[in-house]
Amino acid sequence: MQSSAQKTRYFVLLSVMCLPMLFLSACGESAAPPPYVIASSWLAAGLDTTGWPTFGYDATHSGTYPSQAQRSALHGHVAWQHDVGGSIFSAPVLANGVVYVGSTGGNLLALDAATGTVRWKHSIGQFLNDTTPVVVGRVVFVAANRTQVYALDTTNGKLLWSMDAHDIIKAAPTYASGLLLLNAGATTFVLDARTGNVRWRFHEAGSGWPTQAAPTVLGDTVYVAQGTKPILYALALANGRQLWSYNASERLIATPVIVGQNVVVSTWNGHLLALNTTTGVLRWSYDVNRALPQGMPTDGIAGSPAATKDTVFIGTYNGNVVALNAQSGQLRWAHLIDAPILGVPAVTSDTLYISGGQKMYALLTKNGAASWHLGLGDVRSDVALGMHQLYVGTVEGSLYAVE
């Protein structure tokens, strides 16, 4: 039998031995928190339709603001400017009164949309991968450290979960139906948005430059262009089963855009192709070189198209903005701004906003006539459009709000 004094010494010794372990455990949890399961309620609000919460506005990447929205007219004046600490090559997004933007400075910044005041920032690495976020309810998803994707709390920037694709991410993620879709290298990953766990993946054999095209979703179908082959795939959103494929015979670098019953893709060499969303049958094609003034060099396409229900808009290397009939592919109008267009147009019911070289342009959608232009700096990313302002990033490292 142990004496009372022996028992006391035993418990004191046990307590002293446990204290360091308790301390290390607590420190470990604060330094590297366990994976977080996001509550469904945090995602329930979905995409903010009054903002520009993802690349191309929505999961179909139409690049078009709803015509019924009561927007303020923009006149080409700078409302505020903020230095983000690095070059901006990825598009800003807007949701619930906050602008999110990444840069080569190594941070994702959350700024007040009205004033430009920084609310928080989170390190995502100093790389040239696409850091265009997507905001869903209370969560912002963004690519980081070349091969990873982060889920962050929009209120404070806290990391909720991370996933490593082990391949370079150069395309914006897409959200649809509780899933986060991500193109990394030549693989499409579909993740559970609450946990980051992989539901399924689709890989295209071959090697090449990582795709710059985001996955596009319409209903229960996802459309992807991997880039290693000139092929557009239609896959079942639920399990990745291939529904159809189309060989464009030229490199596909642009994000597919849904226009009614068609999915429109563009090629490096300047061809736009409209395919039936259900069957993949070619409906029409158009060569942007047909719209060039005589004597100009051969044209091509670097950015993605935008589309209303009746018109497809695209910008070209040579600075030509082209508007096509969405049903037939016939030319409606062309407007030459004489500077390379690398971004995607942002479209309202009456105005198209597009960057070219050192300027932002506002063109009338009905005929391409210029309303105004504004010199900001070297713009090589897409823009975000809100109810009252347009948000533009530059290579010089400034984020502008234009009203």
C-alpha cells in the first residue's frame, strides 16, 4: 500500500510531466489547425448576383451583368486607387460590398468596395499563377502557392481548408452546386466545397502549357478545355463521365462561355466556335481576321469571350473588338482600339467595358461606338463590375475603382 505522501509525490510528478505535453499540444493546434468542415449555412447564400463574385460573373462565365439590375451609369472617373504591393495579373472579384484581389506581392486582399480600405489580407505566395477568387456566401476560394487552393473566411481571412493539386494552377476556380471546380495543369478537379476533398478528377493525357481556361458549368454539365490538346470536353458534373468531345484542331486557351443552347469557345489562331451544349455539334464558326482592316497583320485571341443572349463579344491581339450574332455567328460590328486586348469584356445592357494597352474603354453594345476611355496603366487582367463602380487592376500594382 502507498502512503499518503507517496501518492502526493506521484500526482505532482505526473502533473509536471503532462504540462509540457499539454503546452505542445496547444501550440500545435494554434500553429496548424486541423482541417475545417465548412457549415452548409456559410455557403447557402451562393454567388452574390449584385456583385461580380467570380470570373465572368457566374458559372457560365457570360461576362454579362443582369439587364434588370438598376446600375449607376459610369463616366470614366477614378473614385479611389489602392497600391496592392505587387503586379496584378488576375482579376478582382466583388461580393457583398468587398473587393478581393491577388497580386505578385504575395497576398489576397479584401478591400471595402466603396472606399478601398483594406479589411484583411492573407498570404497566397509570390507566384504568377491565376489568383482570381470566387466568393460563395461567407467563403472565398483562391489559388495559392502555385499548386494549392485555399478556402478562407470572408470576414477575417482565416484559413478554413487547403488542397494541393500538385500541378500549376493558371485558371480561376468555378463554384456550382456545392462543388468547387479547378483546372490544374491538364487535370480538372472537382472538390467538395465544404471540405476540399476530391469528388472526382478528369485528366487529359499529354504535356503542354497549363490551361488558362476555367471550368464552365450549365445545369448538370461541366465544359473544360485542358489545353494540352485542342479538345473541348463535356462532362457530367456529378461524376466526371464524358458526355461528348469536340476537336477544334487549334489550341484552346479561352474559357468556354454559355450562350443559350450553345457553348462558345475561341482558339489561339482567332476562330470562335459555337457548339450545341447537349450534343457538341458545331452550329457556327467565325474567323476574327475577317473583321480586320485591310493590311493589318494576322490576328488571334488571348482572352475569353463574353455574351448576352443575342450577341457574342471578343477582343483580339490587334486590338479589334468584335460583336457577333449569337445565333448565326454573323458580324454585327467591329471597333479597333489599336492596342492588344488580353482581358474579357464586361457587358451591361447598353455598354461594354474592355481593357486595351494602357486604357479602359467603354463602348456601346449596339454599334461599338466609344463612350469614353480612361488611362490607368498596363491592364492585363479582367475586370469586376458592380452596381456603382468598375474595378480594374494594373501591372503597376494599382487597383482602381472607376465610376
